[in-house]
Amino acid sequence: MATTRKKRPGFGPIQLATHVRLADWQIERGRTRGLVPAPALPSGRWSDEQAADLAERRDDVIEALGDHPGYGAGRATGMLADAFGLADEQIELWSCDIEDLAEHGMLDAVGEYKGHTLYDARQLASPTPEMGAALREIIATRRAWLEASERTREAAGRCGFEVAEFEQAARTAGITAGRFGRWALEDVERLAGNEELAEDVRAARLVGPELAAQHLEIRRRDFDYCVQAGWVAPVSSSLRRYGARREVEVPLYRVGDLDALLELPDVDWELVRATRPGRPSPLREFAALPSSRADNVHALAARIAERYSVPAWAHYHPGRDQWTLNWLPGPHSGNQCPTQTDVEQLLHDSGLSTADVTLLSGPIATVHWARAMLRPGRAVVLDTETTDLPGSVVEIAVLDCATGEVLLNTLVDPQSPVSEGARAVHGIADADVHGQPTFDQMLPDLLTATADRTVLAYNEAFDRECIVNDCRRLGLSAGHLGQLSTWDCLMERRSDWEGISRWLPLGGGHRALGDAQAALRLLHDLAQPPAWALPQAHPHRTQHESAQPTRQGRVTMAIKLRRATQRNPPDIR
């Protein structure tokens, strides 16, 4: 039986407005003006008696509040411009003029909408002559200020300052911006005429090393000697972006400190400026430049090679402004090979950090990993064949990575039919698995064969999920095989070794033992460094991070290339 919802006593604000035929804004504004009483009921609603009384006073409320909620400043400018003929006189009326008119008490602010003030619609519809006179005076005052002031950028330009420099100079002189954020021309002229202040602003300017060298009219190399001699030091720094990813911290120097360099005794600046490009700097006698980061990285590679008797080399990546340091494991993957912790300590001792140098590229890291997996008792290779994709296990094989010994190789009765597609791939039919051990019977042998080992598989996610799903289906515990940390993927490691982002097929015969043996052969391949990842020459000296061709070198290369092209035009057929 349906029940009728009992009506709540009294009226809410919307119900009250509907009942007395007033707008919502009239109820809200009437409460502020004392024309609508506060709710009398404990529930916060108006009583029937209050609603009846308000209905009788409806006309009084409308007379006091009007029948329009009001207009914003934008709409008000158009109404008053039309009313006083300002458009015909080509006088522009701004929204701020409406705000000033309200501050003068000539226009009432009656409400607010979305953060904007609303003004009395009746006053705007029928403005008085006094309102017009006040409005013209407000406009004249605004125009006079605009004529006697400038925007910040214009004021800074008049003084010969940048915007930030101008604002700092104004604060120092106790000058503040006026209306609209503009600056009085009188104050701007006073700043522009203050030569002492202008010199202080100029001296406080910050420039990077390239501009510092230009300011002193010397070569950048010469300026580096000034820094190394301790004559000048950066006071700040900024990050500059180069390309899409690289950010470089650039030191900043005060122009005043640069000017002070020119007063140094025993420095013939004319001789420094006269030194031709490529010639030794006269400032060399005052300071010696420290070894570069590149020299430190190459020295570290040589140190690793000498200490551990393993090949080591470094490679610079200009786009990332970072080095990669590689070293190969020892011939027998013994303890002679340095660990990453060992090399990190050597990095620290060399004054470098992992922010400067990445340890082991993807291919070489894979070589280290593969050598570790081939150590006795460390890992096994596993492969499964299933009833479908995905499906239940129908065959499984496990090999010892170090010895190649077959630890497990058996068909498994899935107790469900093998799909036609799966049978076409691995050739295992329902008759082949009939009478073979079921998964629950085989599982203890599998857990024993893989105990305390890293389990390697080609596309390990597939093999792991098949085993875990069969355990879940039968209500069994997968033990350590249910933990991600137990597994590793040969397919992903192979992609790292090849230096590619896609996955490659294994190429086995789609039987568990054959695929496991193919995966083990692959592991042995991964234990050898790929030729493309090795340095072609100079095992301890590769590309220098600052080895960019000079302008003269680039011109020479361009001329040689053009001549070669003229002699042997390319075949574009």
C-alpha cells in the first residue's frame, strides 16, 4: 500500500517566494533590508502566519526593492552613456567610473552576482542631472590621471631600466604606483634624473658567463680564468632550458663586480683583448682551470679497469648532459667484478655523483644480470604449454641455468579439453595428456625444482599467471611462485640487450622442454656484450662532452662536403 509523504510545516525560501509571488532575490534582499522577517519555526522555515503577513505587504516590498535585481558595471556604463549622450561626445565611460559614482553616493549598490556588484536598476533607468554632473567630473579626473602617468613598462623604459629594476628603484626611493598601477610622470622623471641610482641599478644587473665576457670585451676562456683566479664569483644562478629535456644551471655575476675587474693591478686588459682566438691567454699565469667532468669520468673508467682487471669505458649523451659508465663482469663472473655499490663509492671519491653519471647502460646491465643468473644455484628456466590463451597447463619443463640439467619435464592432465588452436601450435592432444599427472599432483615437484631460485621465463607474465590461475582454480597455494619477486622475464631482458623497445619471438618449437632449452641458450647469449654496445676504440677515452666543432671547423667541413658533392653527385634515381 502506497504511503503519502507528509508535508513539512511552513515554507522554505523558494516556497515562500512562490507563495507570495516575489522573486528569490527579493526574498533574500528583503531579509537584508528588514522587509522579510527571519524564519519563526525551529526548522528554519517561515510559518503560515509569516507567509500570510508577507503576502499582504507584497506591494510594499516591491516598491522598496524594485522589480529588477540590478545591473553590473558593464551594463551600467552603456545605460548612463546613452542617458547623458556621452557616446555622441566621444567620451568613453569605464566600469571604474560606475564604481566611483557609487562611492560618491550617487548610485546605490543593491546586491552582488558571481562576485560582481549590482547597481540599482531604477536609478540607472532614470538618472538625475546631479548624477550626470558627478559622472563627468569623475571622467575628467580619470583622464587627467592618465595624462599625468605612465604604465610600468613605459616608466621603466623612460629610466632605461628593466621592469624589475624600475620596481626595485621605486621601492628604494619610496615611490609607489597610483591608480590602475600607473606611475606619476613627476615621480618617473625624478627617478630618471637620479644618476647615482641609475649607476647602482646598472651595477646590480646579473649576467651569465657569456654576457660577462662580452661586457669585459674578452674571450669566454679568459673570463673562466678570472673566475678560477678568485677575482669574481657568481652571486646567484638560473636554470636555462636547452632542447626538450635538458636544463643547465647558469651562474650569474653582478655587472658592478665585472667593472671592478678592470681596476685590478698587474693585468694588461688591452693585451688580453688583443689575444687572437686559439692563442694562449695572458691570464693563465693567475689561475689554472680544474680538470673537466669528462676528464674525471674517463679517469674513473681507467681506475676501474686497472683495479678490477675488467674492460671499462664511458659515453657522453649531449641531449641529457650526462655520462654513462660501463664495465664488464670478470671472465668467470667471480667476486673480482665490481658491484654498483663499489662504483658508487668510487664516484663519490672522484667528486662525481649519480646525477652526473649513470651506471651501466641497458645492454651492459643485462650482461651483468645474465652472468649472475648463470651462477650455480641461482636460477632456473621454466616454460609451459597450455590448453588455450590463457588456459590450464598441459606441459611444463624446468632447467637448471648453471648446468642445463632437466629438473622437471612432464605432461599435465588439465582435466579440461585442449582447444583446437592450442593443439595446432604445440601438437598436444587430449589423448596425450589422459592418464598423466594432474596439476595438483605435479605441483609439489614444481615447487621443489624452483625452490630458492629465480625463475626465468620467456614472457614470464604468461607462465606465471597460468600457474597461479591453476592453483587458484584448485584451491592450492602457489607458494613462492605466486610472488612477483621470484620471477624475471627473459623477453624484456632481451629487448634491453638488443637496445629496442619491441619484444622479439623466442623461436622455439612450442614444446615445454625445447622452449626452455632455447631460453637457456638465449640466457648464455645475453651474458656476452653485444658488439654495438662496446666502444669501438680507446676503451678509456670516448666522446668528450665539450667536443663540439669550432666555427672554423664547421666552415671547413661544410666546404669539404660541398666539394665532395660536386665531384661525386649523389645518385637520386
